[in-house]
Amino acid sequence: MMSTRATLHTVKLNNSFRLNGVDFVLSAGTHLVEADEENIAEISFSIYRRVCTTITLPKIMPIRNSGRF
């Protein structure tokens, strides 16, 4: 049986940013990042491998591209 865990972090981004697959610039602000990890059972000590990372955006509000990107 594969053991999994999720860790949550709040990150504050001071600048607007882009993500692959999103066609517009995202606003700066505080966002929740969740990392899902699974335990590697073949090893004699506890170690986890990240299998998914998700960022939650409170509102997706496109802003104008200022030409900085």
C-alpha cells in the first residue's frame, strides 16, 4: 500500500507572473500551493517523492501585459 501526504504552503508573490498553458498574465498576491507526495516503500527509511503540485488562485483576473514579460 502506497502512503501519501499533502503539504500546504502560502506563498506571497510580489510581481505578476505567467504559467505555461495560461494565455494571460496572473496578478501578484498571496496564493496557496499544495504538494502531493507518495512514500517510497522500497527504502528502509521514510522518504517521499512529489507527484503533484497545485497552485490555487483566489481569482483569475487577467491584467494587461506591461511588456515586461
